[in-house]
Amino acid sequence: MDTIETYRQIIQKVLTKYIQRQYAYGEIQNEAIFDREADRYLVVSVGWQKVKRIHGCLIHIDIINGRVWIQRDGTEHGIANDLVEAGIPKDHIVLGFHAPDVRRYTEYAAA
């Protein structure tokens, strides 16, 4: 199996865990959006917290030029940690939510 296909499977498996989590308050659920053709993977939170509408992106990951780009990470633990634990090397993960000049100071790929 090629590397990109392996990354696709790992990302989908890791993100699937987030859609199974239940919120302690409100009627909110997480939905997964997997676009394998464009290599875009999202988890979106949707629902109601009392009278307030909840709709937002919790996690957004793209595969760009063979690297896993984390564009949005709204988790407490850090989705990058989950991806590394699942088998994606740190030097193949880009923290896209950091400015380009800051990325070189992280443990992850600069781009």
C-alpha cells in the first residue's frame, strides 16, 4: 500500500473517534466529512447549546504534496499527537495553523 493511501486510512480512523464522542452539555454532535479525491478531511460540530446554534469546524486536515497538513485543530489533546500515535511520522505533518516562520520551531515539518 502506498504512503498516501496509508495516510488516508489513518486520518479517517483517527477522525472517526471524534465523531463518536458525546458532549456533556447541549445537543451537539460531530460529523465527519471525508473527501478522498481532494484529500480533505474535516470534523464539524453541529447542534444547539440551549438557544445558541453551534456550527463550526473542529478539525481540518489536508494531504498536500505527500504531507499531512493540519489546518485547524480545536481539540484539547492535539490531533497531531493522535496522528503520530497512529503511525504518521512527525516530519510528514505540517501544523498549517501556525505561521510559516513559526513552524520551523516545532517538532513537525515546516512545509
